[in-house]
Amino acid sequence: MTESLTPPGVTLGIVGGGQLGRMLAEAAAPLGVEVVVLDPTPDCPASPVARDQIVAAFDDDGAIAELADRVDALTFEIELTAPEALERAGEEAGVPVHPKPTTLETIEDKLVQKRALAEAGIPVPAFRNVDDADDLRAAIEELGAPIMLKARTGGYDGRGNFPVESADEAETAMAEIGGPAMAERLVDFERELSVIGCTGAGETDAFPAGENVHRDEILRETIAPARADDDVLAEAHDVAADVLELLEGRGVYGIELFEHAEPRETDGARITVNEIAPRPHNSGHWTIEGAVTSQFEQHVRAVLGLPLGTTAVRCPTVMANLLGDTDHSRPIAAETDSHDGETPADAASMEGVEELLATEGAHLHWYGKRDVRPLRKLGHVTLTADGTGIDDRDALLERARDLRDGVRFE
Amino acid sequence: MTESLTPPGVTLGIVGGGQLGRMLAEAAAPLGVEVVVLDPTPDCPASPVARDQIVAAFDDDGAIAELADRVDALTFEIELTAPEALERAGEEAGVPVHPKPTTLETIEDKLVQKRALAEAGIPVPAFRNVDDADDLRAAIEELGAPIMLKARTGGYDGRGNFPVESADEAETAMAEIGGPAMAERLVDFERELSVIGCTGAGETDAFPAGENVHRDEILRETIAPARADDDVLAEAHDVAADVLELLEGRGVYGIELFEHAEPRETDGARITVNEIAPRPHNSGHWTIEGAVTSQFEQHVRAVLGLPLGTTAVRCPTVMANLLGDTDHSRPIAAETDSHDGETPADAASMEGVEELLATEGAHLHWYGKRDVRPLRKLGHVTLTADGTGIDDRDALLERARDLRDGVRFE
């Protein structure tokens, strides 16, 4: 059953060539694994470090089939692809696809995902199907306000999520979401945790839980390991193991959890599952420097059926996202021709990078995106106890925030 | 004086696209720095992870000028390039070249290099210029046999080096070397050490010395930090600092040293300089996992004039080279068309990689070369105390050798 593909001479096809595809390609190269990505944006972030890019929509059947023909295994770094096209392309080209497209189908619809979790006895916040404003009012009645209304498909980084305070807002909220949705009880939580789980060929494992700080529903920082009690971390690990059993196919999965201080609101569960991503996850970027194996190398190993690497932590680590903070779109890495001396008038420059680079133990990851947009993920900075000499995670977080805040787009 | 080039949107041109170019490109990507390489081998090791490759000879003036036109800074990862062409191309395109081509000129001729070191008062084994067999016999008379005869230019990985036991071998040795040479006294040494030094914009630093094991004049393993006494390590660091002062231009330099148990043979010096490489060096590969900053990231930072990263060690680490062990050339990563089912009859496969990947704390680096040749550097494995839990460097070395020996080309 293991379709192990041993390097060298192995090529991995990835649907999606954003920062996740870029970091997958960066991790694949040392293993002797080449990468071809499929992405609609010409010269996408992964492109400069990949063997090649097929420029096409994520769900373009023909392009997915072309990708399958050129590679030894297929995976994806974005949920906006077509599971059935992936499955068919893999079968026709005779190459494995991981995670299984059926898993993608389950996960890409948030209602289906939550139902699958609930049916497996995995604790989740109470939720209801919401097709229209009447459903939403009924859900508020049953679950109690406030609730979070979520588009069933297509949302990410807070897009497709809409908090609802009362039944009066039902019509507005449905118009905002614009399609089939689900309502979820907004339960108080102590901490957001995240476990990067991994399923290999006949083995599963997970990195120790990290702790996520969101603002405006966008991940800002991850602290690893999480500053939670050992028994909470053990429970998070157990819940993540149960989740992995549900998911078909090899790969790395980002499992976002809530830690509840008041378990009576969640039928006694101290840990509930918020959301699953069938791919490497922003909350696992800390593993590049903070763990012995990175989540990206782990995903490549898993998809190819190679042995998983150890998930051991190297040292306390904080990851902080570098988000676009300008109020309008403008290019930051425009193709300038140095011979005519012209620079596009609205090209922004990044300031504060030198201080970041001068900080011992700070690691820059830049994604090579060409436009700054507000809250767009442009890169991240990782700060490790190794190098800084700061073992205390509160202090490490504070320093990481300072460094992150020092980077500005002028 | 600092020509600092702040990412993002910076492109680095590298003359040479072998494994050093590949690992430079892997390290540049997270910094938001793109790479274009110049290399005569189509699809050279760096090519799949670089933005682009110019296919041309290392010393092709026109191609070097073309490279300079396309990038923001120039460097090289091989000494077989043309210093004057590099200098001219940098001037004409208005881009900095580091290290300085004058440094390359000094280093690429082993006699000129040794003279520069000796003139600066840096301890080196006794040496003599050798233009012909008469010179060689005179050198043996003066220095005493055995001596090492070295081609002044073009040698690497033991090529261009020829040990001479007696004056009777003078004619044979000169024919073997085939050009201007130098003779060097073969002094007993306790250990071969190597310091990766780095010169940034107004700062210099060095990684702690590693310990090198050579066989047949090819590096087999590096143990880091070296298993030498603290005072010896301090002396190695001081000598390396003196060497860095001699070298013009920013970048990482591999400084190979001997540790002498009998300093009376070397005028009292416990450390002498064997050779300098004006680029990242095989003996610094351990820094990728073993140090907070890798020598490759450090070189990119240095060449661009960015702040240097810390040279702090993360944990005891052993690097072992994966060398071609077949007795004839054959392809290992041939371009096979998966649709006709044909595999070239003499394509070799690599065995033993799975055990290596299954070992916690073992890291594979494969260079993507297409032919196995005896003793060719095809990749390396790094074994860290982090992950293995083996802190003892003798035990770490033994385990790394076992893993390396388990990888075979069938």
C-alpha cells in the first residue's frame, strides 16, 4: 500500500503556488525532489524556486491533467481546487494524489466538515445548517447569540466569516455571506491552539501544539510550544489524533482548536475543533526553524510515502506574520528595468528589514508577492530561543511583535 | 561604503551553479532574494531552484556581462571564473561584485595565496615555487621529503595535488601536475580544522571551527564544533580573523587549517593555514542545521551588504558527504518519459535513502546531479544532536558514517 517514491529524480506537482507552495518547493529541493506548480497568477510566489509553473485556474481540469502527466505525485496547497478533477487526473496518469480528494471534499465545505467531526464523536462547538435568513434566525434561537455565520465554501483568512449579534441582522448577514452557510455558537475560549498533524505511509504523528493569536480573524502570531498546561496539551494532541483518523490520505493537516476555560459550555470538552486545513498551515510556519523537521518537509515526505521526520521541537519559537499595511494596492517588487532608470511611481518599499536581519535569532521569510494589499500575508518572521537567548515565551513574543511592527511599507 | 541591497525585489547573480549555487539559491529564497546562475552544464544543480540559468563557460566575458546586466549584485561559487571579466562587468553594469575579484586572483593561484599569507605573518607550512623538475628536486632538498606538489591553479577535491616521496619521482610528478606548481612540506598534524569566516559591511565574524576528515584528499566528514581543546579553537579563530583581514570584499570564506601536535616543525605555530576558498565551503555545510544562520544565508547577506546573522551553534552536528561510488559514469536522474515505460538501461538507483530519512535528526541534501562518477559529491547528510539525542560527537560521527555507508548506488 505504500506508493513510496524515493528521491532522487522525483517530481511533485502542487495545485497552488502561493507562499505554501513556495515553502514546499524550498523544502523539497534538499530532498532532491523537484516541484511543478499550477497557479493562475503568472510568476506566482512559488514560481522562482520551482522547476516550472503551469499558469491556469486551480480548478482547470485540463491543466490539472497536464500537471499529473508531468509529475510522480500530486498534492495541493489550496482548497479552491476541484477534487474530482484531481482524482481523475491522478488515476489517468497513474500517479498518487494526497491527501485524498475525498478528504478535500469533506473539508472544503465547512458544514460537511463539522458534521463529519461531530459524527466521529470529536468535540466541536454547536452548529447549524443555514440556507436562508429564516434558518439563521432559528439558529440564533437555538444556539443563542452571538453566533459566527460562515460561508460553507471558499472562505479564508476571515473572508466568508460574519459575526451576528442578534436576529435583526439576519438579512444583512446572509447578504454579506451570499450563499449557503453554517452558524456556529461563539463559545468563550481561553486560547486558540493549533496542531500540525501528519499522516505518512502507515504512520501518523503531530508536532506539539502551538498557540495562535488572531486579530480581525487573521493569524498574527504563533507561539510554540503553546503556553498551556501539560494536560491541556495532551488533550489537544489526543483530539488531533482522532481528527487524523478521519482524514483519508497522506499529508500534513493544520488542525485549529479552542481551549475552553469553561468546559460546561461545550459539554465538558476542554478542547473543541475549530477548523481543519488539508495542507501545511500558517500556524505551522514556526517548525521551519523551531522543529527538527519542518511542516513543509514533512508534507513532501508524507505525500511521497517516505518516512516521516521527527516532530521534536528544537527550542521555544514565535512566528509573526508580516501583513500588508497600506490602504491601497500597489506593487512592491515591480519589474523595473535598471537601464532606463524608471521606477513605477507607486512602488512601495519595505522599511525596517535591516533591524530584523540584525537581530540574532530572527529569521525572515518573504513570499515574493508583487502587490501590497491591506492584511495580505506578505511574509513572516520567526524568532527562536536559539540565537536570541530568550527562552521565556512571553518575552520572545514581545520581541517578535516589536520586530514585526518595525517592518513598514512606505 | 555599504552598498546595502534590501529585499524584497533583489536579484543575485552567481557564477557557478553547482551544489554551492543550489544551496545559495535555497537560502536566498526565504530572504526574498532571487538568483540567476551562470554555468556551462545545461540544467545544472542550481537551475531548478533558481530564477534562471545562463548556459555559458564560467569565464565567458559576454555571458558574465549579460549576468551583471540582469542582477543587483554579483558573486561566484567557483574559482574557475575570470576575475577581470567579473570586475569589468560589475563596473559597466554598476553592480557590486563580492568577494572582490582581486581576492579571487590572489586565491586562485595557490603560490600567490601562500605568499600573501606568509607576507602577512600568518603561519603556513613551508613552501617553494616549482616551475620544473629541477625546482622540485631543490624543494625536496630544502624542505625534506615527503612534500605535496600542488598545481598553482585549477585543482580541487584532490585534483592537482600529488604527494612526492623522493627526488626520483620529480619528472613523473611534474608530468602529472602538468604546469606551474608549488611544493609544500607535509607536516604532521593532529587534526584538520576549518573556520567559515564572514566579512559583511563593516563587520567580520566566524563560525566556530569544524573538524574535517579527509580521505584520498576529498572531504568525507565535518564534525562541529571540532573536538579540539579550547585554546586550540581560540587560536584557530584568531588565525582565521587575521586571514579575513587580508581578503578584500564581502562574503563567506572557507579557511582550512592544520592543528599541529608538534609545533616545533612549524616554527612554534599550533595552527597553520592550508588553503582558503573565497566562497561557501563543503566544510561549512553543517551550518544549515547546526548553526542559527547557515553559511549560505550568511554569504547572501554579506554580498548584499545586509547585516550578518549570528554564527552561534545550535547543537553538536556531523556532516558526511555522499560520494559517487560506482566505477563508471552513468545517469541517476535521467529524463524518463513515464508514458513510454522506458528507463535508460544504465540508470543507477540510490538505495538506503529510506533508512536515512527514517533516522530522527538526519537531514538529506541532494544536489540533483545527473551522473554518478566515482568520488563525485552527489549530496550530503547532516546529523544533529537535536532529533537524535546524541550529544557525544564521537557517537554522532559513527552514526553519520553508518547512515552514509548505507546509501549505495546500484
